[in-house]
Amino acid sequence: AAGVIQSPRHLIKEKRETATLKCYPIPRHDTVYWYQQGPGQDPQFLISFYEKMQSDKGSIPDRFSAQQFSDYHSELNMSSLELGDSALYFCASSLGTTSNTGELFFGEGSRLTVL
Amino acid sequence: GNSVTQMEGPVTLSEEAFLTINCTYTATGYPSLFWYVQYPGEGLQLLLKATKADDKGSNKGFEATYRKETTSFHLEKGSVQVSDSAVYFCALVRNTGNQFYFGTGTSLTVIP
């Protein structure tokens, strides 16, 4: 079965550069979530989109922005990168909001390293 | 507020030992509760879930019961295997929102 696809899987950037992560949800899933997981930490919710509109916002820095496109894929744009942005970024998708379905399907993550 | 507190690791067990990973939660309303598992280098995978009080989630020999009176959702397995070595995350989602709240994760290592 098709899963959540994230790209790139690994990304190395330098401080103050920009990075874009992409997420392709499971077909027919209309909700996308972004999470940031630092080394040895739990995933922290950044932002979510439902039907191409922002549905919830967590601890996403102002330097980051995201959107969901008409084909439901999502992109997370990160600017003015800092060393502390080095983390594993997970995308997850669901059909409808989790209050209805109660389950997220996660991608394998994009590992960002900022030097 | 909403939060999840789970037992700190790492936990090391011998194969066929009994496993318990404690999880308690604080939430407004009536959340759904989950256990996710993360194998090395992979994303989180749903292990089991329970959507209302007294529900028992089970999968692959793992079980957890939604206890509203103690606000707990402890994960148990009667006989662990080496292949169960992973990080386990307890999580909740409120019934009025779509934001998951994760615990800090418990690393389990099972040795032969």
C-alpha cells in the first residue's frame, strides 16, 4: 500500500541558508501534519493543513512556513537556518482530522543537518 | 493543558520477559490514546489505540487499557522479542482537535 512519501530523506545545509522539505500524503488523505523531532526527543507538532487550509499551528518558528497544494502535497520552507534546526522532520497524513479518524500515518522523515 | 508523561528509559529486558511502559495523560475533554513505535531510522507507526474509557487496544501481543479514573494508558506485553527493540511513544489527541501530543518516548532494548 502507498505510504507517506517525504523528500529529500537527507539534507545538509549551512547556517542562514534555506531549505524546502516536501511531503506527499497517502492518496485521498486530505490532512497533512508536520512534526520536528530533535535528537532523543519526542516529535513536536509544527503545523497542519486540512483541505489546503492551515488547520492548526504548533511550535513552528516564524522563519518557517508551509503550505498544502491542490494535489494535497505539502512543502515546509525553512529560512535563515540555525544549528538548532537540525532534526528529523516528519510529515504525517490522515483522512479528515484526527478527531474523526484518530490515526496519523507517518512518513520516514527528512533529516536536516545544519552546519 | 494537554500532555503525556511516560516512563523514562532506556529499558533493557531479556527475551521473553514481561514488559510494562507506563503512560499517564492530562487532557481537556475526552481524548483518544495511542501507542506509536519507532524502529531505528524509520517513521512512527501506530501500534495500538483506544478511543474511549475502558477500551483495550491490542496488536502484535501488545495491550493497553484506557483508564479514565487513573488517566493512564500503560503498554504491556507478556513476552518480548528481540524484534520489539524500538522507541515507544504514548500519545493523545483531543476529541475536538487534530493535534497529537506525544510523550518523550521510551527506548526498549531486548537482548537474546
